[in-house]
Amino acid sequence: MFFGSLFLLSMYLLFKYVLAWISYVNKLDSRLGDSTWRWTYDYQVIGERDYSDLDDKDFVRLRRKKNKLVTIMYLIFLVMFISFMSWLSKLLILLLN
């Protein structure tokens, strides 16, 4: 249970670190908005094409970086949730025995 608590604490710190990176990337371009929890595929670039970086290279690359960070954030959140459920079940077993 000690190692589970230590793992949850380290995952929480990693989660906060990724959230700080997402906030930093959001501030680099106003078109990204302030949302932390969603991917940024719906933000348009300058030209007609949105699938490559031919029109607005800097923005599209920044948007792809933010999308990777959001994916990592969701992965960490999922691992934290599963680990917390395991930790909670061990705690309940310990308390009820």
C-alpha cells in the first residue's frame, strides 16, 4: 500500500507537470484557446488545407504538440484512475479485516 501511495503521488505530480505544459502551449498562440481537456483539431489554420503544415507551419506544429500533450494527459489520468481504484480496494480490505 505504501508503494501504491507513492505511485499515485508521483503520477499526480506528473499530471500537474503535463497540465502546466498544456497551459504554456496555450499561451503561445491565442488561436489555441484556453481549453485544457480537448484536442485542437477544430481550430482552423490560415489557408484552406488543415491536414498538413503547408499553410501555417508554426501553428499546425504547435497544435500537434498540444494534441500530443493532451493525449499524454488523458493517458496519465486513466492510469491514475485504475491505480486509485486498486489502492482504494486494498485500503478497504485492510480496514474491513
